[in-house]
Amino acid sequence: MKKLMFAALCAALAQTALAQERTPSGKAVAKNPVSAEAEQVFRNSFRPDNPKYWMSRLEQDDAMKLCGQYKDNPPAAVRQKIELAQKATIRYPVDGKLMGKWQEGEKIAAHGRGGHIGFIQPDAPMTPRGGNCYACHQLAAKEVAYGTIGPSLHHFGKLRGNSDDIVKYAYDKIYNSNAFNACTNMPRFGLHNWLTPEEITHVVAFLMDPESPVNKD
Amino acid sequence: MIQRFIRTLVGAAVVAAFAGSAAAQDSKVADELAKYREALADGNPADLLEVKGAALWAEKRGPKNASLEQCDFGLGPGKLDGAYAQLPRYFKDTGKVMDVESRLVHCMVTLQGFKQEDVTKQWFSKPGTESDIEALVTFIGAKSNGMPINVPATHPEEKKMYQIGEYVFYRRSGPQDFSCAICHGQDGKRIRLQELGNLTTKEGAGTAMKTWPSYRVSQGAVWTMERRLIDCMRQARFPEPKYLSDSIIALQVYLQKNATGTVMETPGIKR
């Protein structure tokens, strides 16, 4: 019953979304008139010798499709629909503990390789996949080679306090960033199994633990 | 010419010195690179490749023993001045929108009689293996130096390719939810220390597009725009695109139209 109601709600939200092709900033976004053909062109642009399990990376879920369609700036109703659906994907570690070891999290945050495919310069097959958080965020003060696509997370725990709510928020955000901000530039690390729930708990500790370098200096 | 050659050699020595220090100290890279660009302002290692490209252009080669001098890049046979800055464009004879690389390969096939799979085997260089395409594109690109990029995409086929390029630019997929827009859709951002322009604006696209093809210090080689875009697909964790494929050409229409009006400064020099 609950499920049915949820589905109906989603459908209703989608309806309003279609009616209202405006972003919160008020800019109208017309649907790309050639999107069906463009999708075909895109799919046909890859080498035929890419193995199938590589090609499966081109599949899109609803969130990806909608973000592309609205150029990452969906109208409020679509935004809400995406966030609801993404929240429902979040899974927790079996023991329920969301704070792991910050030392492990520090390594994961700094590690940027993993997951590159293709014939020119792929990663070695067993390369562990890192969170690559520094690509987009400032974290520990001592690491100066940080990117600015995302906000600074320096002193994250110190500033937010480490209540259970903030710990859970950090976990959820890393697991599925789009649950809070549809079409954000941040990857959905848990949803894609890029990081395991346990690895996410380590990264959470790196952000939250008072002893973590993120919260020192 | 000789003097230019010597400057290039000096440049190569700087490259070697620079490469060592870069690995050791990431944070200094941005600073060093600025100084280094200045030092090399008129001695880019790509100059050597440009000279090689000029020779390849005029040399009779292939089964038909012909040069490329009659190749038409859109302004008429053999007319290269400003041609690169107006590519990609629609070509009546093939009924397709083509970029500099697909057009060049077309001429190598039709004028010189090469087989496409043979001439594209080495579409980019590796240590110890040179690429004729890289050399020729560097030469052809330099013939647009000082001229404004001009890809209005007004022909219906060009307009469609622009729209396809825009679609691909915002299309998310893969295990990191990447699209081009994630890394290149905002002003003034960087990934680690590398600055990323906003390729959706004239300023950002112009700053990027005017310098290609470009000598890449970290790679020790000139990269063409196809090489750049195919590598960005790799960074996006996508499978590997086909060389000369339509989505790579469509992305170039999108980027060149956005960059239209910006004066070319090629060959460039990059990280």
C-alpha cells in the first residue's frame, strides 16, 4: 500500500515536472531536440572491441538521464523526485557502526586511481578504487593539492559537531550524494559500489573524528 | 629556421629538468609552469613537429604517389590559412561534418591511396613511435595561428552536430556519474591543482580551444584535439571511443562554436 502511494506520488511529481520546464533560477530548459539521435550517435562512437562489461558503463539510470536532460539544473519537482528515489537506495554496514578508522579513511580520500578502462592507458586490473576526495575538496590542511569542484571540508567535524545526525548525514552523503542535492557533481560512491559501506565508514571517520587531521591545524 | 631549431633544443632541456621537479613537488607545478611557458614562448618543442608536418604535406607518398597539397579543408584545395580555425564543418563531397583529423585521413585515402586502417594505426605517438597525423595536424593547425575561431554551425548538419555535442557534454554515466560538465561546466574550478575552464562559455572554451594542438609537457608529446577528448573519456571512466567517431567530432563542433571569435595561438604548450 505504502509502495503504491509512493509510486503515485512519484508519478504526480513527474507530471508537474513535465508541465513546468523551468529551473529554480527561472531559466527555461528546452529538451535537446535531437536527444534520441544523439544517444545513438554516442553509443555508436565506441570501439567495437570494448568488452561488454565495459560498454555497460554507458547505461544510465533515471537520475543520470534527468540530470543530462536538464543540464544539471532540474526544476524543483524533478529535483525532489530524484532526491526521494536516491534516498531509498542507501544501505548500511551490517554492524550498524557508521564511524570507522580515520587512518583508513585518509588513505581512501587521497587515492585517486582505479576504474580507468580502455586500451590506451587503463589501470592495472586489480588497482584498488579510491575515493579521490582531494580531486574536488580541501580536507586535511597539510595536503595543498586539492581541487575546488566541491566545498572545503577542512574542519568538517569540528564545525558541525559529531552528533549521530551529522555522522549519518556524512555517511548518507558519501553513499548517495544525489539524495540531498539532485544532479550534484559529486559521485554516488555507495550506490555504484565504488566504495563499500565499510570503506565509507572509514571516510566518515576521516571527516568526523576529532583526532583526524581534517579537524586539526 | 636554424635559430628556431636551436631554441627548441634548449626548450627540450628545460622540459627534462622540469619533468624531474614536477614529480617531486606537485604544489609548485602551477608556478613552475607559468615560468616555463614564458621561457618557451618562442621555442615550443611542437615547432619541430610542425616542420616535419610541412615536409609530409608536400611529399609524394602512398600507392598513388601524390602529395596532400590538393587536400581541401573547406576553403578550397590546398588553402590552409585559417582552415583549422573553421573546423569542424560540413563537406558536400562526403555529406558529413568533419574535423581536421577526419578530413586529413579522408585526403590520405582519396588523394594518396592509403588504406584508412593503415594510416590511422598510429594516430597518436608513443615513446619510440612517431605519428604522421600528429605532425600534419600540428602543421595545419599552425596555419590558423592569429586567426579567430569561426564555427557558427549554421548548416543544418553542423547545427545538428552542435546539438549532439551538447547532449554528449551533459550526458552522465559510468561508476562515477561523470559527464564533461562535471569537470568543465563551471568557472574557475580546479581538480587537484589543474585548472579547468568552463567550456560552456566563450571565455572558457576560447582559452582552451585556441591552443590546440598542444605540446603536453607531462606526456612529452603533441596532442591533437581527438587525443585530448578521447583521454577525457578515459578520465570519465568510459570505454574507449573510436578515433574519428561522430561523438568526438560533435563535441568539437560544440566547443568550437562556443569558442568562436577567440584568436588561435597554436601549437600551444600545456601541463
